[in-house]
Amino acid sequence: MMEPQTFYIFDVAPLLILGAIFIVAILYSSVGHGGASGYLAVMALLAVAPEITRPTALLLNVFVATVGTIQFYRAGHFSWRIFLPFAATSIPFAFIGGMITLPTTVYKIVLGIVLVLAAIRLAWNLKADDEPRQPVIWIALMIGAVIGLLSGLVGVGGGIFLTPVLLLMNWSETKTAAGVSAMFILVNSIAGLAGNYAQVVTLPLHVWTWIAAAVVGGVIGSTLGSRRFNSLTLRRVLAVVLLFAGVKLILV
């Protein structure tokens, strides 16, 4: 009598997440972003639990944005005068947002909307051609507060929203906007994690392999982005993924 055969099914999901995080980190860091919206899209598409997605995205942001901040700062693409008024209100509001846990259904809808907006931002090639002017302080403070609260609530650093504001309002040239956004993402992500500390300490250990992939991708992307890399076509492909993930979260 023949012995029954045993088939072992290899779970490819962990490898898909690892590879996707690496690619997302390269593309986002090339324009001064941490990649949280991309990581959230990947985790949403691969059905990662919501209680893991927000703190994980913020944690990945911290590492990638740190690399990006150093690279853009060293390349001379940063301005404290632009950064400070936005960060002054975004940091406390990101902390408050991190403390708030939305119901799963509400969180999915809010996250879906954020991903759709992020997709539009990635597909849109914004540039500042005129001579930049200084931000209006009270407007910068208000914008920082709104972006900070949304960052903490959803699990993004806010750079995906700050960069287009800086460019559309002609408050910064393109490279400086990327450098300011990198540090903006870093401080907001730290604040959001502080507010969401209870979930951070319960994250599974395999998240550290995701961090390693993100750091390597962040080094590659920010090095290229702080110099001459133009990733518009690739970012538009990623925008389609974000759009699909956002619509999926809103409708399903």
C-alpha cells in the first residue's frame, strides 16, 4: 500500500512584502518621502492586520526618513526656515493622532482616501519654476496641524501632502521641498509612534526584516534622488498600485 504523499506549500506572502517594501523605499526616498503610504498599500493588499499596519508603517518611516534626511541635508537641500513652522504644530498633533484608534471600518475608509490622494501625488510631476517665497507663518502652522493629525491617525509621515503644498504655493524649489519633507516625515513618524506606543511594543519580530529592506532601499533611493535620479515613470506605476489598494479599502 502506497504511503500518502505530503505536499508542502511555500508561503510567498512574506517574500512579496519584503520585496515590495524594498522597491517602495527606493521610489519614495528618491523624492524625500518615507514611503508609509506605499507600505500601507502593500500591507492592505496582502491582508496584514490593521493593528499592525499603522505602527509598522510609522516605524519603517522613521528609518527611511532618517536616511533621506541625512542625504538631502548633506547635499544642501534643506531649509530650517521652511521646516520649523510646519513642524511646530504637526509634531504635537501627530502625537494626538497616534493616540486615537479608529474603528476598523472607519480606519479602512480614511486610509483608502489617503492612498488615493497619495497616488495622485505620485503620478503628478510637480516642479517649482519661479523664485520661491517664504511661507506665510499662520498658514504653515494650520497646515502642519492638519497634516500632523492625519499622519498620526493613519500611519503616514505627511510628506506626501507637505511636498505638493510647498511646490504649489511656491514656498520651495523641488529639491529643498524633498529635503524638508524628509525631516518632516521623520519627526511626525516619531511623534505618531510615541502616541501609539502600546501597539508598537507588540509588533512581531519579522517586522525587523522589513525594516532592513526599507533601510537598504532608502539608502539607494535617497542617494539617487538627492543628486539626479528622475523616477516619474516608476512612481506612476506605483501610483496605480496605491490607487487600487485605496479603492479596495474604501469599497471592500
